[in-house]
Amino acid sequence: MTTVALTADPEADPRVKAVFDDIRATRKSDFVNNLWHYLAFDPGLLESTWAEVKAVMAVPSELDPLTKEMLYIAVSIANSCTYCVHSHTAAARAKGMTDELHADLLRVVTLASKTNALANGLQLPVDPEFEADR
Amino acid sequence: MTTVALTADPEADPRVKAVFDDIRATRKSDFVNNLWHYLAFDPGLLESTWAEVKAVMAVPSELDPLTKEMLYIAVSIANSCTYCVHSHTAAARAKGMTDELHADLLRVVTLASKTNALANGLQLPVDPEFEADR
Amino acid sequence: MTTVALTADPEADPRVKAVFDDIRATRKSDFVNNLWHYLAFDPGLLESTWAEVKAVMAVPSELDPLTKEMLYIAVSIANSCTYCVHSHTAAARAKGMTDELHADLLRVVTLASKTNALANGLQLPVDPEFEADR
Amino acid sequence: MTTVALTADPEADPRVKAVFDDIRATRKSDFVNNLWHYLAFDPGLLESTWAEVKAVMAVPSELDPLTKEMLYIAVSIANSCTYCVHSHTAAARAKGMTDELHADLLRVVTLASKTNALANGLQLPVDPEFEADR
Amino acid sequence: MTTVALTADPEADPRVKAVFDDIRATRKSDFVNNLWHYLAFDPGLLESTWAEVKAVMAVPSELDPLTKEMLYIAVSIANSCTYCVHSHTAAARAKGMTDELHADLLRVVTLASKTNALANGLQLPVDPEFEADR
Amino acid sequence: MTTVALTADPEADPRVKAVFDDIRATRKSDFVNNLWHYLAFDPGLLESTWAEVKAVMAVPSELDPLTKEMLYIAVSIANSCTYCVHSHTAAARAKGMTDELHADLLRVVTLASKTNALANGLQLPVDPEFEADR
């Protein structure tokens, strides 16, 4: 159950088809996941979202592709986004995340969640040593 | 301003001193940051917190130390923890995070925050292709 | 699956019936959604919740009814509340939200989520120009 | 620095004075904290907020007053509300929370934050045994 | 649907069996809930998680067992953790939480969520009277 | 105190100058707030962030400019972003938000925060009537 209706034949719209084609070409896969199918309800939002995801996630940069997926998982867990935890865990696994690495990722994310709560509970003053401008 | 009083001479307590000594030895630095100073109000909580942080962050594992710090930053941003964003950004920088890498990290974290909101807004059904048990 | 049992015949309790009657009268509809059915497990909590929702959402005020629903959606997305995103998106649609407006709403909410993460990541000092007391 | 201007002489408004008087009488103290001073910018919002806080926090109910304050702290930590963590920690201390109890509270709240992240990361199916309606 | 595969015969691994046995002995029940079954994908993570949950939740301390469960519910609601809200509400009920107490808990948690948003919206300065070090 | 150093003379970089010039021209004001000054540490991130903020917030669309600012405030409160609550409250005020409207906005945002917690606490099933695809 979603908040927008699924478009029956989304690729009948050439703007949607262009995005779907680019997703398939960029990912070298025929699979287009639900996010894009549902975003087809507004081609402009579909286009801008894909352009941004492609620029950040598919273009080589300082961070390697697997690390990007793990960071994505970390944020999605903290924001309690069911769809995103599923989709980015699957993506991380496709990029080589083993069960051992997954467990290690969960160890860091859950510890961070814990000490975030601790620091918020103590309302700690930030150490001047952490200042970027020193 | 914090929610617990700072202990005047925390290392007068041998349990606190043992933890502070181990922090200094593990990190090869004389600097003990505020989290540990304020946690000294309860030596048991200080000990269990440090034991866990050391086990996850200081013991070699699948994830390299810099990636762990970046994951920590990602979670801390999502949880809006001022102290943790500062302390782990400083730690990541000490472990080699350049401005370029920091910007790349922020690009992934902010994009994830954006699509988390999008997926929550659309209430997307999870694709069966993401199933771990397939 | 919920955390409280559904009451078999909730309107047998006159306090519950009075609230359900007022919901139907206020909304000019026979439909009473699940929130109220499940809240019937505690008539006092049902009464206080409905009184507050009615006072804020059903009484004319500065904000028009559709804008109120869109604000409700925005908060519910950020808080990751599945039920609330569904119920208030349906309410906004019933009050005239088109697909175009829905997409525009999602554009603002997702951008805000993104720059929230950016500002939290940078830990920006607040500009003195923003001071309400100037 | 706040988002609303502080009213110079708030109790010149009889509606504000009535609320402040009731706060002082209910709490048996001359101290009226900042929340109420700033809420004086809108007497209606001040009245409804105080009425609700009084009904839940000051009227005897199933939960004892100290437990209510600790629950308030737990939620405020998770929601990263600086003002609320401070005000309710002070209130809990005034109602008898010792350092030992404070540490115990933090142990539960931080563990919950950790396993929340773990369950969100694993996307666990809810056990049918937890069903309230069984 | 989860992000890790369920292990077919988890107790064939002696480390998993030892944890499951301790869960059953500690809780005096044959029921081992899904969290532990899915954590069996990484015995080390299973062991450290259970050790921590046992130390905080099953060992007598300042807070009584039911209050701990209610604090856990409060945090889990704020963090929007579906699994955790279900599991800890069931646990609280098993420890004596009545419908009346459950309603009272929800009254405090929802009021805290409300005034958290209010304080964040007003960006209130913390009263010096709340200072722990005074 | 921030996590990135402030650039001494940011507009010496022509890419930064171009963005700052466009901010001033778009907003018809000489004031460039801290977000942009600190983002100057990475001109690419500055450019992409401004392009997106301009496209969503400064280009006429379905939502009027003041409603956009109020939605931004709502999300920023829920995400506990200090800088964003301040900057967008100031922007909303500059676009005509009165104290009365501000109070009304806070009434909706705080009620939504409350019922979000209530729905998460009850784990309500979504009513089939809310289905977008009906």
C-alpha cells in the first residue's frame, strides 16, 4: 500500500522511458526497482531524483561504491526507512558485502546510536580540541 | 552546561584512572575528551562504555578505522548529536579524511536523508528482489 | 498487528459512542478510521486525543485545512510514522491535493531533510541576523 | 537565541498571569522556567500547553511522578531536544533521582537506542507471540 | 522480509546454542524471539548483544523490571522501531502492565513528543537553574 | 564551532563568487547566510546545494513561498536541526508570517509529533480506505 498510484504503463511517457533506460544502462541490469516505478507519477520529480542519485552514487569519487552503500544503510537505519534499508542492503551485498562485513557495519551503527543517546543524555560540552578552525 | 556534574579529580578513583590510562594507551595520546570526563560520575557506566567503544572502534576488523569514523559521523548527523558529529569528524580528520572526502561523505549522507524522506513519503512496497532469503 | 486489542463493540461504551458520533458529525462522514477504533481501549485517552485533534485541525484558524494536512504529512514523514503518512495523505487528497501539489510537497520535504543533514553535519553557527529579538 | 521574542512584562496580560500563577501554585515554587516565558508570545498556546502538561504530569495517575520524568527524559534524548533533556533531568533530580538512578536510566535508554538500530537494520518480522489480540 | 537470511538449524552451532540456552534459562521460558534467531547469522554479534541485554535488563538494579520495559517502549516509539515497540510492549504486559498503565505511558510519551517539538520550534535557551554543577 | 574551517576570502574563487552573486540576485539582498559561507570549503557541494535550493524554493510552483518555508520549519523541527529552524523561521517571518500564524504552525507541528508517537505506540494497521490505488 502506497500514497501514490502506480502508473499502468509508465514507459509510454517518453520522459519516464528515458530515465528508466538510463537506470538500466547505468546499472547494467534490466531491473528497475519500485522507487522509480512509483516516482513515475511525476516525471519531473523522477528526473531530478535520478539525476541526483546517479551523480552521487554512480559517478566515481573519493568514496568507493561499497562504502557509499554502507553509509546509505547507516543513515537509513537511523532514519527508520524500511524501503531504504532493504534496497541499500541488497545493493551493498551485490557490491560484495559479506555477512562478516554486514555484522561489522551493524556493530558500528548500533554503537553510534548508543553513544549518540549517551551524549544527548549528558548534554556534553564540545571539546575545543575538536574545532576545525584551530 | 551538562546534566551531570564534572568530577573534580576523577583519577583519584582507581577505576576511573584505569579507564583513562587505557584510553591514553589505546589512542597513543594524552588527550581524554569530555565524554569520558563526564562519564566518571558513574565508574561502572564509564567502564562498560569504554569497553564497548574500544572493542568496536579500536580492534582491527572488516572495516578500516577511517570508514568506521565516517559511518559514525553518518549516524550522528541523522540522530542530530552535536557532540558526536564534532568528536567523530575530528577523529576522521585525524585518520586522514581530507576536505574532498568530507564533502563526498556529506553528499552521500544528505542524499540518503533526502531519499529516506521520499521513500517514507511514498510508503513504497519493498521489492521481492531485495529479499535476503532468496 | 497492534499493541492493544481491538474492542469488539466499542460504541457500547457511551463515552466512546459520544466521541465517534462527534467524529462523524465533524467530518460529515460515516467513516471512523482505525486510530479511533484502537484508542477505544482507553476512553479517557480517546476523548483527550479527539478533543485536541478537533481543536487544531477542524476549527478554522490562520492556516487553511489543506495546508494543515500538508504540514502534518511533512512531520509524519520526518518521524517515519507509516500510519500517519497514509492517513494524512488521504486527508490532503480529500481536501484537494493534486498529484502536482503532492510532488511539490515532496520536493520541499525532501530538500529540507537534505539540508537538515547538511547543517547538522557542518554544525553551523546561527547567523545573528536570524535573532527574533533584534 | 530563540525564534520568538521574549515578552517584556508577560504578566501584564491577565491570561499569562493566570497561567504563571497556576504554575507557581501547582509546583509550589516561584520559579517559572523559560518555556512558559517564551510561550507568552501567544496566550492561547501558553494556556493549552500548560493545561496539558498539568493534566498529565501534575495529576496523580498510574505512574509515579519520578517515573514520568524519567520517561520524559528518555523520549527527549531520542528526539534530541536539548532544552527538554535539561529541564526534565533537573525535574527528575528534584524528585529524588540519584546519580545511581540516572546512570541506570542512561543504561536502559542507550541500550534501547542500540537495539532499535539493530532491529531496524535487520528489518525483523514481528513474532506472532507479541500480538495483543491473541 | 529481512536483510539477513534465517539460519536453518541455528543451534547446531555451539556458540548459538549457548546463547539460546542462556536466554531460555534467564527468562524461564522456551520462547526465543526473532531478534535472536536472525542474529544467529553472526555468532559474535549474537553473543555481545545478548550479554548486554542481559546485563542491563535481567540483572536487578535501581530501576524495577517493568519500568525498564516502559522506558524501552518510550525510546522505541521515538525511534520508530516497529519490532521493538511490539516486543517490549509484550514484555511489559508480561510483567504486569495493565491497559490503564499502558494508556498512562502513552500519555506521557506523546506529551513529551509534543513539547520536544515545541522546544525545538522555539529554540529555547536553557535556564541556568537547570545546571547540574550549581 | 563548526566541523569545517571558514574560508578567509571565499569570493576570491570565481565558482564561489558566482554562487554568492546568484544568491544575492535571487534574494534581492546583500545578506549571504552562514550555510553558504561554510559550504565554500567545497565549491562543487556549494554549487549543487544552491542549485537545488534555488530550483525548489525560489522558482514559482504549486506551493506559495510562505507555505514552503513553513513546511521547511516543520521538517527541521522534527529533525531537530537548530540552524534550519532559525534560518527558515526568519525566512518565513520575512515572507509575512505573523506571531499568530507562527503559533498556529506550532500547534499543527506539535500535534502531529504527538499523534505520530501515538500511532507508533499503537502500531496501527493502515485503513484500506487510505489506499491511493483504489
